[in-house]
Amino acid sequence: MQELQSLKDIFKDKLFKIPDYQRGYAWGKRQLKDFWEDVINLPLERFHYTGMLSLKKVEQKVWKSWNDETWLLEDRGYKPFHIVDGQQRLTTFVIFIQAITEFLQKLPENKEKSEEDIYLGTFNLKSIKEEYLVVQKPPQFIIRTHKFGYEIDNPSFQFLKYRIFNEEDSGTIQETFYTLNLENAKNFFAENLTAFYEKYDLAEIEKIFKKLTQNLMFNVYEISDDFDVFVAFETMNNRGKKLSNLELLKNRLIYLTTLYDEEELSSDDRFALRENINDSWKEVYYQLGRNKKNPLNDDDFLTAHWIMYFPYTRERGDDYIRFLLEHKFTPQSVYTKTEVKLSSIEEVVEICERDSIEDEELEELIQEERIVKRSRLSPKQIKDYVNSLKSAAVHWYNTHNPKNNKNLTEEECLWIDRLNRVGIIYFRPLVTASFLSKGLDSRKRVELFEAIERFIFIAFRLSRTVSSYRNSEFYRAARQLRNGEIDCVGLINLLNERMSFCFYKNDGDDKKYFDHGYFRKFIEKKFKSGGGFYHWNDLKYFLYEYEMQKVRERGSPKIDWSLFVKGEKDRVSVEHILPQTSDTKYWKVRFKGVKKSHLPLLKGSLGNLLPLSRSINSSLQNDGFEEKKMPKYNDRNEKIRQGYLDGSHSEIEVSHYEHWDADNIYDRGKKLLAFMEKRWMLKFENEQFLAETLFLEFMLPEEETSVIEQQL
């Protein structure tokens, strides 16, 4: 351990690379804000301990392959280092300094000046860049060498070089959520520097630069050759951002490649396997961060892949990462050798002249029992595993982002989107595995997706079974499907069998009827709390599916799902046609003869609920039916409410009713349940059960009710 060093000391005659086993840049808003405040609030005469910086000197055989850096190392005696711990902080420092240089260049008084003529106090802009960012090789000044960066196989390498350091001619740059973090950090510092300058002056920016480079101190620790750098990496934590399990796993796998002896893994193969790991992780990080607004969680993906790849256990919590890091991919698995007999392996023998080998010698060769020792965990097992991760990553992304996805067929997009909207629960590994199974084509996959969606809607959304129901069985099925141990037909049969509790048969009748009792008990609780079907948490999915059926019949989508489910204060996207507060003249007349105890049931019944193409202010819900059908304008002739006549397809359908009363609520409710029967392939036994499901039994004619009761 050396004495505390400032950034100025650290960067003197050194080059820094973030090695391949390191993660990308992980700092977010909270860490950046803390860092900014540390710098701003630090008095100029004080020093501040920033943390440990652990470095490993790069061997010559490694840096000899670097292109733009060798002249600094050979001609000027610079020393190259890999950053083992502290890369998050050091990256932040460098981005901060880059933001300062760009800020200076954008000042009006500096626009026509060269870098030699732009100053921050006594600091020349060119010297700032050369000290911390980039050095140009004289005399042509073509080669630009960055003092800090990623190894070239890191997915963030190009982004840092071209988007953060503004090098030219970037070409196509792969973006991930790590590169988004780099971009966010640069934007954060640029925005705050501008605001700070406008509030104070350039002298204060100079103070920030001084504190950044001279007052924030590191404990610099250089790891010796005999120190296990990979173990060090696993045990060290970066400030505020622990390593994810995916990052730890990558480091572990690269570490294991260094443990095989030459006999089992040659130098060339070792290098190829390490490249294979890096390539796989590059693809995984790309897919997880491909949707920059909604990056996918590392651990969710790793858990799902574990479910698809290894035998599933019912243990909870961190069972998957304990298995991967403590049982499967361990140094002991490499060091522990097992004897392998090779005599049973048929070898190709080149035909040669018999005379070249003596008969006795030939007999000895034939009888020789060839035995070698191999690691319990073979290099091929590592290769197969990382390739599987790479293959699964793109399909994992597709299951989260099906809309307008060119890698999916139109039907696949439709059904995966439905699964995401209804709530895919524990089926995402199975859906992902369906793309990895060689036995499934697009048509079979869609059949499987339909069956899964039906299972979710009937078993979970209607029959209200617990969310973990049969999850272990279908987790195991994901692995079986990937390995070809179960096919699409078998899975669909299994799904149907596991929701048999949702149906019943009458004696002497082969027809299966939907058991509405579970759903009725659930909705009954919602009525007791004052909401009825309005508080059914799957109401919007159901009404949206009904609306989409009308779209397929008539065209022209009227409702955007993302806006439909977006909650806004005092805004309504599902309307009670008969309002909850029905004290206007229209509603009093229409429901004059209805019992007071029946009104809440009518208001909260399914047929009284309508999806709107545009959300409205809740104060407009109390309008009469005639007013709701037509657009509403204020005193300035501004439209303040969309009318049913030019609203969603469901609104247009309701607008065809001449008026709105109890009979129409019941009629529309039956239409919606008829759609449910057709869409999810279920059947209510008779109208009595339809009425019970709608909580409108009182709407049945008395003579019909008595006949049904006698039949029962």
C-alpha cells in the first residue's frame, strides 16, 4: 500500500485499461449526485479520501498487442495498468474532466481559439487533455492515445472513445445500459457545470478542477504477480454499487480458464475460450440494455437461464447464484481430476504399410489401456454454457419487447404482447426456451403461447389460484423443452390438465362448464368494499381484449394500451356509464323503479364499465347518457370530453343504445361474457350462472329463475 495520491499523481506517466473481466459503468443518479456534492462542498484547502484504487501492471506480452498505446510505453516509458478495483470512480473522474474541457471550448470567448490558447486559470486546455485524457503522437499527430479506456473487446470500448471522448468516424456503435450510464454521467456533469458557471463564474469552475485533480485522494494498491487478481476482484466492492451476479459470474469463468494445465487446455484454446466468454457477455449486455428506457435486469435473466439450463430446485432466494458460483463453476471443479478411459473411443487410423510397425509393437499398442485425467468441469462445459447464455439473451429480449420486433412473426408478436399485458408470471423462461428448442416452429410456438395465455387468464385471473401454483413443474418444463424432452403437444396437454379444477361436468353430460364460483367469491369481496368489477385488477386487460376484437372486425385502433393503463390523478380511462354518483335528473328518471340495494350492483357490474379512447376528468363522469354520447365543449368552444360516438369501438357500440338502464347493463354484461366464452374457450352452463357472475340475478324473470332452481 502506498501513501495517498491525487489524480494528478496517479495519471503521471501511466496508461489505464479496464480489463475484460470488469463490468461496465454502473453509476446512476444517486452516485453522481453524491460525487458532485463531495467535490462542490470540499473546501479548497482540505483533502478528501475517495477510496482504494487497486491496479495490476499489464505484462509486455499483453500490451504489445495494443496499437495506439505502444509508442507511449516504448518511447516515453509510460507504465500500463489494469484497474482491478476503483474503475467506477476513476471513470467518473475522467468523464468529469472531459465535460470540463468541452464546457471550456463552448464558451463564446473560446470559440475561435486553439486548445493552446484556451485557459482555465493557469491551466492550458491542451495540457489538461494531455495530462488526463489524450496524447497525440508527434510529428504527424495522427495517432491519438487515450490514457484511460476499456480493453477493445469490452462492449463499452467504442462508446467511450467516440461518444464520450468525441473521436471521429465511429461507424456503428453498440449501445447498452452501461453505455447509457456513461452518456448520463457526461450529460449530468455538463448540465451542472453550466448551471454552476451561470450562478458563479469561471474562477469557481477552476476551483472544481483543482479539487478534482489535487484534493480528492486515493489509496493506490498495486497487486503483485503472485496475487490472485480474480479473487481480489470478487472480494472488492465499488462505492455504492455492488457487483451484480452476472458480473461476478463472468469474472469467475475467465478466472477458471487460467487454472487448466496446458495438457487439458492449450494456450491457443485458452485464449479462444476467454474470447468466447467475452463475446457472449458482450451479446448478453447488449440485449439486456438494448431498450435503453427499460433495461432488463441482470439477475432476472441469469435466474431464467439457470431454470432453462440446469435441473430446477425449489429452493428460493439466491439458490441459483450459489449453485453457479459455489458448486458448478468453482476452482475445485477444475482442480479435481477424474480418470477417463480412452480405449473405448473409436479412433480414425491412417492406413499405412504393415512393414513400418513390428507385429509385437502393434499388439502392444492395441492392448494399451489409455487413461488420462481430466477436470470435473471441462473447458467444453464452460464453452457450452456461455454459448447458451449468448443464444438465450436475444430471445429473452424479444419476450420483453415483442412490438414491431422484426425477429418475430406477426402472430408471435401478438401473443407475447398479450402475455406481457396479462402478466406472464413464471412462464417467461418457458417462452424463451420455446425459441431455443429445435423441435418447435413458429406455428407450434404460437399454439403454446395461446395455451399459456389461456391458462394464466382462467387459472389465475378468473379462478384466483395462488401465483406460485405449479411453478416448479413449468420451470422444469422449460429445461425439458430446451433439451427436446417434451414437445408442444405435451406442454399444452399439461397446461389443460393443470387447470381442470376450473371446470366441471354434470352427471350424464360430457360437456365441460366453467366453475364461476371462485371468480364470484373474489368479485363479491370487491362489491363489499364498494367497487365491484371496477376493482378487478384484470378488468383493463379484459376490456382491452374486447376492444381489440372490435378492431380486428372494423379496423382502426382507438386505444393505446400504454396510455390506457397509465394512472393519472383525477383522470379516468374506464368509465361507469351509470355514474357512481347518479344524482342528476336523467339518472334518477331512468333508474326510478330500481331497488336501492340493487343500484350498487348495477353500477359495479361488468356491463356498466366502458374503456375510453381518451381519459377524461372524473368530474365529467356524472353527465347524463345523452350528454356522454356527444362531445362536450366549454364556454370557449374547446372540447373537454370525447363523445361515445367518436370514441373507442366499445364506446361506439354503447352509443347505439337509445338510452341506458338496468336492462341494457344486463344485456351488455352478457355480451361481454359471451366474448369471454369464445375468446378463452370456456362455457357457462346457463343464464342463471351468467347472471350470478354479473351479480345481477335479480334481473332474471321470476318464472325463469324458479324453473332453473327446480332443474338444479
